[in-house]
Amino acid sequence: MNTHDHHTHHDAASAAQPFAIDPNCGMRVTLPSKRHADYHGTQYHFCSDGCQRRFQADPEAILAKARRRDIEAGRLDPVCGMTTDPEHPRFTVEHASKSINFCAARCRDKFVAEPDRYLGPPAGAPAAHAQGEHAHGQHTQVADAPAGTIYTCPMHPEVQQVGPGHCPKCGMALEPMLPTAQPDDGADVRHLATRFWLLVALTIPVFALAMGPHLFGWHLPMPWDTVAAWVEAVLSTVVVAWGGASFFARGWRSLKPWSPNMYTLIALGTGVAWMYSVVAFVFPDLFPAAFRDLHGRVGVYFESAAVIVTLVTLGDYMELRARRRTGAALQALLGLAPKTARRIDADGNEADVPLESVQAGDTLRVRPGEKVPVDGQVIDGSSHVDESMLTGEPVPVAKARGDALTGGTLNQDGGLTMRATRVGADTMLAQIVALVAQAQRSKAPLQRVADRVAAWFVPAVVAVAVLAFAAWLAFGPAPAFPHALIAAVSVLIIACPCALGLATPISIMVASGRGAQMGVLFRDAAAIEALRGIDTLVVDKTGTLTEGKPSLQSVETLGDLDETRALALAAALELPSEHPLARAIVNAAQQRGIAIPAVENFTSITGSGVRGRVDGSEVAIGNATLLQSLGLGDGDAASTRSQALRGEGATVMVLVVDRHVVALLAVADRIKADTPAALAALREEGVQIVMLTGDHETTARAIAGKLGIDAVHAQVSPADKAAVIESLKREGRTVAMAGDGINDAPALAAAHVGIAMGTGTDIAMESAQVTLVRGELTGIVRARALSQATVRNIRQNLFWAFAYNAVGVPIAAGALYPTFGVVLSPMIAALAMSFSSVSVVSNALRLRRIKLHP
């Protein structure tokens, strides 16, 4: 058997007894099982908690061991991954005292030629990787993409081309518009993290040697001061030349199509600071005596260049990690589909085939516990299918002949035969992936304010430097050329974007930390900036407004039977079931300490309910169709009360004892305790609330009525949810979407701000920009207040950064020299740069003390 797929089998003696193989120990596990785990879109079953824990600790190692075991047992073709029959092998090779079976002669021949190759990683493992250059110029591993793949720029989605390359506007490496299902190994993120920490190790001694005399007043004696100066020069050169190489490359690319950005400023400032420092350090005699200290040295800016390169590398690392999380959301969606399908040929033979080979019209078998491979229609069998990835609702849906199936949903308790109708990019799952990818590309990451002003700031600074050089050369004192050069270099150095570069990141870092303390996680600066301006909050119902799991609301008896006895009889029938409604009834009985009697002659009625014999009575429980199957009527009183309970948003279960309706059990999803207060606080701030849900209209209206929500969209698909978001955006609304399920992923990505419940699915959290760790809507109120405070703080920082440049650049150019005879010295420039950075950092730290409510 192929251990990279979910394996369900049937005993020859009992076709009704499906089983799976535990990948850890090889034991048979009867389905449905209570111990299971999903890995890369495949569900595996286990015989014990220990086997499940070992698998979850290291799934790759367990699957590799299971694959080797299956190959040696003759159940798996090591070349193509097809299942083989160990009892009736078609092609066999003896290898290392083991009989290896193959599905075809060609597979056998390939194995004989290279046995070690096929006994290593499993077939279908991630393909070889090609070297590429990521957004920041470092080498990264990029999975091979099919020929003809369209690539685009993460910062400029309008840039598209066939095949990899670089963005002509910002120089970033282009990425595929749609990811592959192969997981990202994170090598580029690790590489950039390693680079950052190496830069930190090199920059700390440079900074200490440069600032020690100014901060602590200590000076090294000769000749150690000369050694220290050389250490500072060499280490800073390594930082700038090696660590800043990608910044210079991106700054250069921004000049070819005139598109100056933050990296233009960084390349210009650090490059000039380093070049000036090298000249001043090696040839101090070229400078006037006024610029030399008692030891004849000229002030240098090695530490400024090194610190800026290191800080910008940190920012790039944080940005790259956020972008990789966005890609992980799409890969997780792609991973929902199984890797293979069980195809039934025209002659009745069955075989596991790669999902890519399935064509529309193929007949497929879906066994209990397996995921539906593609979209299609049931042609035989009946079962319940978990469609929560589409609807967000936890209750499985009954499926029988003629019903539609969606690829990626989970078949639960019955075998199905289906006909494929939509495959590949036409499936619902593929369309969801495309919607998420399109929405993520439609909103580039936060465009730094420094980038927006760089278009005029960069040429303005260069122009001022040129004018200063010309003015000093023409009208300055002798020697004219050194004075002119110093003035021009001083302008470029003082305009180096230290405070400007810190203005946004330092506030974002402080705000992110404050948000984490409150249970609010921001993915990036864009989320913090956008959240303050939302005027419409779109919320999913199940798991967002409500707890996301059914619970027993009430037991209403209709005869002499008391509530405790009714609940005991209902729990007795529901105890063997894993259905969410059944678990709600059993949990309620256990929480009340009710003894649950044994059941005999248990029978499941697909789509209706269950029946059996309890304490000598014939008992049945189920929905309204159960009464029809038993030939009973529910009576006027029961019918009226059932309709009233359904109008309140509950699912009503009918309890029948000895052919009499004796009780109604109402099961519903409870509204979270904090939801009403959170929605009220948002309304006070002028935010409109809209509900989106895949649930029925009646249930949705009932929940909305309790919470005072007027705008309700019920029974909507994932694509419909994204369409509602787009419609609100076209109306000029600033929209936030709060959800917790796989079905919410397209809408979360389409909204201006996606907000995921931390209690929901990983895919929802990876598609969203904000995660509420505790899953409480009051977190949105606090996050919005923090967003407003943070943006105010950033604007204050930018004001001081620009004010520093507005004052410092003219002084550096020599504006005060004609009147006061003042020329900016290196010491004053260093002090001014330090003061501007300290003022920005101090202002940002105020965010730690602001009061947020509720």
C-alpha cells in the first residue's frame, strides 16, 4: 500500500468492516477510528495514543519507515508508488533478501538500474530545487514550477511575465502567481536570519569602538587606538560590502526605470558614509586641519553605515517571514486534496492513481475516512460527508445517489462510488485557492511612507549636495575643493535615513509586542495601519460569533417521561456515534452525572437517525424524516414547539419511545459570552456589522436577531463570501472580515483586513493579517484602538524624522556659514543623528503605556 495516501481496506469476509493501516506499527485499525491525524491533506489512523503521538512528533520519519515496510512486504511499487498484491505479484525482483513487487515491467527495470534511488525518499516527494534570488537578493530554494507558469511581483502585482525574473520597478524576485502543493522548506528565511545574526555580531564591536569615547569618555592608548580604528574599518567594510550587497543591487535597479524607493536612500546614504569614511581614515591629510582631532584623524561614519545595514536586514527578515506565511496559506489549501484517487476501470478493476491523472467522467471509489478527490456526483452508496471547509458548519451532510460531492471534503461513515465532473483547476478547491491568491495579490504590503516620499526626496537631497559642492567650490574659503567635498558629503550623510527608516518599524515593533500581550497578533505593518480605518466588519457565524460546536440547549418532554430519563435514553442511542449532534447529547448527559444505559439491536438509519432497544423499550432518535420512516406523526404540540425551536436557531431531535413521541431535544451553537458587548462597542464607533454564513437562513436570522445584526447573508459558498466583500469594497467601504474556517479564507484575503480566530483553522490564520489568540471579538475593539494609537505615533515619528532632515540638510550644506561662520562638524552630525533616532525610539515606546479598552 502507498503510505503517502490514506489507506482504507475491506476484509474479504466482511465488506462492511473497513480498516486502515497504522503507519507507525503496521497494525490494522477499524474504521471509523477515534485516533487520527491529517498530514499534507491525507488522514492517517492509529491503533493507540502512543502511535499517534510518535507520528505527530516526526511524521516524515514514520512515513519513511512505513514506506520501507510496505515495499519489503510486497505491497508497494517503490518506483511509481502504486499498490501491489503481495499474494499474486506480477513482476518481482530479489533485493537484499527481500522480494520487491512492481506494477509493470518498466518500473521493475528502473529499479534494477538504480535500486538505492527508489529505496530512499518516496515517489512524489518534492522535486529538485532550483537556485533563485529572493526579494532581498539572498539565494533561496524555489520549487520547480511547470513550464509556462506566470510570475508576478509581490510589491507590484501588475508586473507579470512567463517564467522567473526580477521586478523592473523595485528589483524584487518574481514569484509564481499560484504556489505548488510542495511545502516551503523555509531555507530562504533561515538564510536571512543567519545573515542578520552574523551582521549583529560584526556590528556590535564597530558600534562599541565608535561610540565608546563619546558615551563613556574612554580612550585607548597608542598603539591600541590605531588597532581599534582598523578593526572598526575592516568589520564595517564586511558589513556594508557583504551584508548590504543586496541593498546596493536594489538601489541600482530602482534607477534604471526611474523608481526611487527606500533602498535607493539606503544605498546612497550607507554607500557615501562608507566611502567618505574610507577616504577620511586612509587619507586624513586631504581634509582641512579643522576637521582633524588631536591625533590627526578625521571623524568617520563606519558605525552609521554598519548599523543601518543591520537594521534594514532585520526589517527584510520580518517582511520575508510574513510573506512566507501568506504562501503557506495557499499551500495548506492545496494540501486539502488527497494525492491519489481510487479509480474503477470499465472492467471493474480498481487501482490508486495520481490525482493529476483523473479525468472528468472517471468512476472513483471513496472509502470511509478518505477525502473526496475531485468534484463529482454520487452514483452509488450513502454516507455522511464533512463539508466544513465549504460551509464552516460542523454538522456532516448526508450524501446518497445523485448528490454532489466536492473535492477535499471528508467522507465519514459509508463507502461512496462517484463520477468525476470537475478536475484540476476547475474544482471548487482550486477555485478557492485562486480566489485567495488573487485577493492577496490585489493588496501589496504596506507602502512605507519613506518610499512614497523617496521619489522627490532622493533627487532633492542629491540636488542640494551638488549645489552645496558648487557653491563651496566657487565661493568657499581655501582650500576650496576639500571644503566643497566635505559639504556635499555631509549633506548626503545627514540625509541618511536612520531616523526615517526607524520611524515606522520601531512603532510597529512596539505595537506588535503590545498587541501580543493583549492576545492580538499582527502579521505586518499593513494590518496595523488599515485596521484603524474600517467602517464595516463582516463576521462569520460559526466559530466567530458562536462557540463553533453544538451543545444541548433544552430537553422538552411531551408526556409523563421526565427530562432526566429522556436524556438518558437519548444518550444511550447516541453514545456509539461520532456525529457532532450526538456528542452534544452525550456530553450533556455526562456533565449532569446521568447514568447512560446500554443499548441493544442498534441500527443507524442514514439521513434520519438511529434506533435500538434500551431497558426493554424500543427507542429512536433523529430528525423529522425519522418519524416518516417509522410511519409516525409528531402531533400538533410537538410540531408547533419544533418549529418554534428551529426559529430560535436550534436543531431539533425527536425522541420516540415505543412508537410515541416523548421528547424534543434542542441542540444549538451557543453565542460567545463576549460577542454582544464587542458588537455594541464597535457600533458605538460607527462600524456596521454584516453576517456571512454557510448555515441555513432560519438559523442565521435567529442568531442575527439576538445580536441586533440587520445585514445577513446565509447559505453562501466561499466564493460568495469573497464576492460580498468585493461588493462592499466597490461601495467605498473599508472592510474587515472576521472568520475561523477554511471556507472563510478567500474572504479573509479579499478584505482590507482579515481577522482570524485563534481557535479556528491554521488556513484561516495564515490567510488573515490579524489573529485573535483567544478567539474573542473584544480583541477587535482593542486591536482597533491600538491601530489608531500606532498610526498617530508613526506620523509623529515621521514628522520628527523629516524635521530633522529639513533642519540638518541646510546646515550641512553650509547655510549658516555666511552669517555665523558655522560648518557642520562630524561630531555634531553624529550627535544630531543619534538624537533624531533616540527621539523616534522614545516616542514609539510610549505605545507600551497607552490605555486600551475594553
